[in-house]
Amino acid sequence: MSAATLERMVEDLRAALVAVAHGSPSERGDAAVVALVSEVTRRRPDLTVRIAYLNHAKPSVSEALVELAVEGVRRAVVLPLLLHTGYHATTDIEKAVAEAAALAPDLEVQRAGTLGPDRRLIGVVMTRLQESAVLPGTDATVVLAAAGGSDQERINQVAMTADLMRADGQYAAVEIGFVGGAEPALGETLESLAARGVHNIAVVPYLLGDGFLTGVVRKMAEEAGAAIVTAPLGSHPEVIDLIVDRHSGIAWADAS
């Protein structure tokens, strides 16, 4: 391997990382994103890491990319801090990257995939359950409370995650409840379980941060009489692993 090739490989691995959050009307939600990205920086201190937002906060994705270009950065990976695909992870980010390309044509940008579905996320869910004393092998019914949306692929990916948990057979049942824009809605799932006489219910906010949606999940679970609501996935080491892996897994084209 030539010195030039080795140098380019190192450059590829050190491409700047733009971590893209949805953005939250809740200050706690944004604080969770900052905490998550801070852990990524601790893991990879050699990286230039920036946060960008799709809604509610600044900078936008295109603004963050242009700022990097002004600083002399040549390559950047745009990585959505989202558990599953959807309009935000595809169309919104694609538009933002195109806007940045028009303003900073010398910056080479690649888009990484979303964090899920991935078995490591199931491991994080299991950890959050055990932290709430919901142990494997019990008769607990786990409800994954996920962000809804109109994108069918997102719904399918959440269902895939639930199927993987069911296949592990650690809990009596695994159900899904969406918050906003998809069926089954979380309230309907909790009502259905209550009607069937299921009382040992653990609701997992299948979300990264403890923001607005997590608050909605807690309120709905409380109203339905579900005594156990775990913490969201947060800055668990496995989540950090996923972010780092998505960044390092980008395949850059050779220089012409």
C-alpha cells in the first residue's frame, strides 16, 4: 500500500460528521442531542463533528455544511440521528445537501443511513427494560412507543424491530404503538391490552432523546394505567457505536 493511498484512507475516516437531529420544541430534547453528540466526540476526538437540525433549531443541514466548507473541510458525512427511515431521512436531507452543493461545490458530501433497524438497538431496549426492573423471562408485555409518520417503510422497519424482539422470546409479548400519523396508535394499543386483561405492561419510548414525544408517551401511558415507562434509548454506548459505524462505513470514490 502506497503512502498516498494510506493517507487517503485516513482522510476518508476523518471526514467531518454532520449529525442531523429532527429538532424539538422541548429544550430537553435538544439537550439530549448535544449529550449524544458529545459522546461521539469523546469516542472519536479526531473527527470534526457538528449538529444540524431539520426543524425548530439552527443551524440547518445546508448551513452546517457551508460553514464546514468555509473552514476548509473537503469531505463531510451527513448522518441522520433517526431510528428509521422516512421523509426527513430521505427527501429533507437530500434537498439540504443539494442546497449546500450549490453554495459550496468543493465540499464532497455523502449521506449515511439511519441508525435502525439494527439488533444493537434491541440490546439498548433490553437494557432500558432491565433498568426499570422489567427482566427477561417475566410475563411482561413490552410496548414499543415509536414516532409515527406516513412513510410505510418507517412503519415496516418498526414492525421489523418488534418481530426481532418477539423472536428472541424474552418477554410475554411485544406490541407497537405509534405517536402521531400511523396505526396502531399508542393509545389504541394500550386500550386493547387493558381490554384483554393485560396489566403487566412496560412502555419503551423508542426514541433517542427525552424530548417532546417522550413526554407524550409518558402522559399517554399514565392515562392508560401503565405503571412502567422506561427511559428512551439516549446516549447508550451501543447507540454511539452505531453512529461511529455509520460514519466509518461510508465508501468514498477514489480521487480522479
